[in-house]
Amino acid sequence: MAQVLEFKLPDLGEGLTEAEIVRWLVAVGDVVAIDQPVVEVETAKAMVEVPCPYGGVVTARFGEEGTELPVGAPLLTVAVGAQDEAGAPAGAAEGGAPATAASGASGAEGETSGNVLVGYGTGAPAARRRRLRPTAFGAAGPSGGASGTSGARADALSGASADGRGAVAAAPRVAAPVAAAATGAGTGSGPVAVISPLVRKLARDNDLDLRQLTGSGPDGLILRADVERALRSAGEQATAVAAPGPAASAAPVSTAAEAVRVPLRGVRGAVAEKLSRSRREIPDATCWVDADATELLAARAAMNAAGGPKVSLIALLARICVAALARHPELNATVDTEAREIVRLPEVHVGFAAQTERGLVVPVVKHAHTRSAESLTAEFARLTEAARQGTLTPADLTGGTFTLNNYGVFGVDGSTPIINHPEAAMLGVGRIVPKPWVHQGELAVRQVVQLSFTFDHRVCDGGTAGGFLRYVADCVEQPAVLLRTL
């Protein structure tokens, strides 16, 4: 006897409350193994492949690609257990088609997953799981219709009938798959073929009756695009009603293109919210200085010529920042606004801005104060490659205490960086270019860089910020200064 288990979107950690479905890795009817990734989702932090803690046959999926789901919403259902007499799994594929069986599908009820994400796991079987009745798939339901369509959720509710003989009444839940939900669309009664809470909210905010829409998704599923199309159509009709009569028909028709609207969600939405919060809460100030980086470049070239792993320039700048923070610990801090306290942090975790196809991300090099230049170089390289591949984890993107922003890679000299909330400071590094410079009393062409330093004016005054920046510039101009703190 098969048992159908519902797998919900797990808590992916770091306070994330929702995720967008990027790509389904399995289809209805596929056989999945325990801990097999079934869907790729994008959170405000990173792209994550979500593994399913159950093994069996996928009987339903909830949500189309591009749909945002809240944590705890159903992702899919999996039929776990014995096969029927015909040899097919005891579950039907979406649309009523029999699911494809495969040897190696896990059907042991007590089998557990060794892979967990934050907020869920399968260390022990769930207590008092309801058994699937034989009529839950492919059999006639209480109203004489087929309860085995894609709208029938396998964990049917069991209870006593009105005649007291204990008959089972199978009833789908509110969040049932779309095929059954579509039966009530446009009729004025029954459920609506919508599974996304965001689509429902969009329609509700604009007083749009979803029962009047025909969904363009699978099995009539109403998508966000359907709602937006209906709203545009309603707006065009309202404009047509308010338009002047035939006398004005000779006026030229405007051919201006419509504005493009880009949803603020995923990484872009998270960046927008974080930067807006930084501007709202942090009274920031910026100071800057030009520095002669000729000696720093020469020192790096000598280090790399000596053999061993190559040392990157950003690793040397990070090492200088760590030394500067040791001299000015006020800047390695956060502000607890509720307690009205400045919290000075004992460890230095250096974040660095990285531009990717998905937007701006800030990977964090943990425990930078304990790392050598070689170790920093290796970690910067690892995180940069993960950012390019889109494989950064939430842990790689959180916990920073100070940020290093190398905007010189974009060919610009200066900037006024926005502090990465809730940190207290950020160092910006412009491009290094040859410029005329007075060196040892004579005019010479030197490699010059502009350093800009943005700081939270609540944690320190300008004297501290100036001292930090001046020390960084001194180390850039004369790397031997750094040896005093090593």
C-alpha cells in the first residue's frame, strides 16, 4: 500500500521567508531517490538546489518556474510504498496518467535522509502518518468524479460518514494541484486554479475576480502573467471609454513604447532593501585620499617571483585593512539601535563586492585576521568563482564585519560607497593608473590609486576615520609599514 508524503519548502536559513522557483529538476511521474535534488530555487541570498527527503514517485508539483513560494508552502508530493498489482507505483501522474516505475525507488517507510537543510530533516519517520486509501488515486470520489486527477492530494482526509459506518470521504486540501482547482474557475463557485499567494494578492489588490480568467499555465493554472494581462486589458478599456469622440479621431496616434517594469525580487530585491535600509539608518560620511601604489605593486611582483602560490592585489589590500582595523577597532563594529550600544566585534570577516550576472553580491572571507596573504588569495579566488557560477551558499554571503569594494575593475577612479548594513565601514579602491607624482622631491610618473573610506559617524568621529585611511594609504605607499603589525 503506497503512502503519499508532502514535501514543503524548507527554511533555507538566515531569516529567509520565501524563494522563487527557478527550475524543476523532476517531473510528475518521475522516480526520485532520498536526498535527490528536485528543484532549484533562488532566495535573496543565493541559488539553492533543494533535496527531497523522501524516495518514491512524484505525484504532484506545486508552483511553476518563476513563482515565489513562502517557506512552508507545498513543493511536491511523493508516493512512497508498494506497487499495485499491475506493477505501477501506487500513485498517478499529473493529469491521471500512471506514474513510471523504476527499480531503485526507495519505498521503505522507515528509511531516512542523511541530508538536511535548516528547518527540516528526516531523522525519524513522521508520527502517525495517514495511510493512503486504495481509492485515493484513480477511483471515483464522493461526488462521483475522479479523485485521481492532479487535483487530488494523496494524503486524503479520513473520517466517519453520516450513517456512522466509518466510510472514508476523500477531500482535497485548499492548496491542491491545479487540475482539480481549474474545475471551479469561471463558474462562480469552487476553488480557483491559482497556487501562488503572490498572484492571489496581486488580483486582490486590484479587485480582479480570478474566476473570470482562463489560465495559460498547465491544466489551466492562472499565472502572474495572466493577471497582469487582464489588468492591462482593463486599463486599455477604461482609456477607450474616456477617449474623445470621432471629431478627435484624426489626432496622431502615439507610438511611444511602454515602460519596462523589472520586479525587485531575488538578489536585486535583497540588494535594494539592504542599501535602502543602510541609507535610512546609518549617518554615513566619506573621506578619500590619493596614494602612490608603485611600491605595493613592486612588493607583490617580488613575492610572486619568489615562487609558491601567487598573491593577489586584493588579498594584500585585505591584509592591510585587517591591520588597520586592529589599530582602530571602533570601525569593526555594529550599532544596536534598540539597546543604544556600539558592539565592537572580536573577529574580522571581510566581505568584498562582486558583480555577477544575477546582480551584486558580497561574499565574505571568514576569519580574515587569522589568514596569511596566500590564504586570503585562495579564499578570494574560491568565492569569486562560486559567485560567477551562482553556487554561493547563504553562509558565504553573511556574517561580514567590514567590506572591501574594488570598483577600479570598472575603470573608475573614485566613488562614495554605501555601507553594507549592519557594518560600520567600507573601503573603496579605484583603478591604479600612471600619473605625474612628486616622488623624493622630483616629478615622476607613478602608479596612483584613489582610496575612499565610508564610515558610520555613530561609531567614531572624523579623526578615527582619517587615521584609518591614512594608515591604509601609508601601507600602500610603503608596504614595509605593515611589517610593524605582523
